[in-house]
Amino acid sequence: MEYLSIGVISYLMGSIPFGFLLTKIFLKKDIRGIGSGNIGATNVLRTGNKFIGYLTLILDIIKAVIPVIYVKINYPELIFLASLSAFLGHVFPIWLKFRGGKGVATYVGILCSINLIFGIIFAISWGLIFLLSKYSSLSSLIASLSIAIYVLIVGQINSAIFFGIMFILIFFTHRENIKRLKNKEESKTKIY
């Protein structure tokens, strides 16, 4: 029963579509009809409203932090279940016919909740790649891969398997970006 309740609650927390809600409430627009149609913070930034974009980013991080920290404290053996469920909630939200975001902000919340060092490694990797390329998608992919490599190097095999799966999922959610990167058609992102 614990497995089921933790999985469902974490999924429902992760599935709150903050990008969709914030653009609907404050901009009276449907984010799914703007830019890439994605509900995540990068696409919300494309509305031109930086405040709504960054608020989406923060809330998408927090919606993973809450269930993962709770499970880390009370059911540490189920931390990967809570993490995966929150991530899948963001990517496949029940409220939006299972069409959500790419999961990167939610993944950052997961990383910081499991181990703050993971969050720092991700942020540094993402920042360096972004400074060099200006591609948010490429930065997210490489930073996600860096976590899987890091935990493998330090010998955390269970964590390496989990973060390897998470990288595969992030790779999957970025498949259209990867095609555009290959064809040199990907849009660069302005974050300031």
C-alpha cells in the first residue's frame, strides 16, 4: 500500500501544470499554442514574460522537492519511486491528457532533494554548456548525462541505474530538440 500511495501522490504532485496555469491566469493564453507548445519554463519564457517563466521554473522544481523530501525522511527506501513518479507526472500529467513538459526543472528538484551535490553538478554542467552553445535543450541533455556518469564514477551502482534511466527519459522528451539540433534548426534560448 505504501508503494501505491507514494507513487500516486508523487505523480499527482508532479503533474500540476504550473506553466499552463500561470500563462492562463496571468497572460490569458494557452501555452500549448505558443512556441514549442510545451508547458515547461523554457517555453513559458518564449511568451516574453520573464517573471512567469522563472516562476514556472521555481514551481516545477518545488513540486518534485515536496514529495521526494517527504519520502526521503519517512520512507528512504522508496526515494527512487517517488522521484520517478513526480517526473512522470510532469511529463505525462493527467490534467492535460498526458501531454506535459520535458521534465528538466522537475528533475532538478529531484536531484537537489536526493543529494544537493547532484543539483550543483547539474547546474554547473548546464551553465557551462549553455554559455558555450545558448541551447537549453543541449545543456539539459549533457547535464543529465553528467549526473549518471558522476554516480557511476563514485561507485553508486543503484543510483547510476536510476540516473541512467532518468537520462534516457530526458533524452526521449527531447527527441524533437535532438532532431532540430542535428539539422541546425534548434532555437537558442534567452534566459535574461
